[in-house]
Amino acid sequence: MRVNFAIVFVSDMERSVAFYRDLLGLPLRFESPHWTEFATEGATLALHAGEGSAAAGGAAGSEAPGSCRPGLSVPDLDAFHERMIANGVACRQEPKTVFGARLAQYADPDGLTISVGEHRSGG
């Protein structure tokens, strides 16, 4: 079994399409006023201890259990970060190493946090 899709509910389709297509670089597969799809390579489903949960080592996330955060992978996080900042995208977490991976977080036009990680060597 594999994760097939995730749905992000948006308030302004045109603005959100521009963000995900033009700034994040996701290839557009289908577009309509009410439903848009982007073509992506495979996906990973990650479970993270939510805020207020009993996480080992105090590694609980800042979101409440039951919430969702999309994650993307890029080959050069520093270049990606510079492009996001140059385009006025809100950065919620500057690039840093977390759990052995380089990660940053940005807000989409509706305020949804998107985690962006740098490709790991060897996979």
C-alpha cells in the first residue's frame, strides 16, 4: 500500500495554484475552479507525536493530534530558501538539521505549514 494523495483545502484557488506551481515548483496535472491536481513523485507518510502527547525525549510537534503537514523534498534547501524569501513567503523555521535531516518550514497562502527537506544522500 502507498499514500496516493493528500488534499489541502484552500480559500483562493488561483493564489494557491500560483504558490504550489510557481514557487514550490510542483508540475500541474489538472486545474479547475474547484479542484486542482499536481503531478508528484511517490510520497512518504510520517507520524509525529502531536502537541500535548507523551513523546519520548520531549520530541512532540507543535500541531495538535489529528492535524496534517505536507512535506516536500528538494535537492538544495539553501537555494530553495532564498527563492521563498525573495518571493515574500513566510518562513516558519529557518533551514536547520532536525533528526539528522536538513529541514525548513514555510507558510502557504492560507497559513498551512509546509515542511521542506533536503534530499538525503543515498536515498
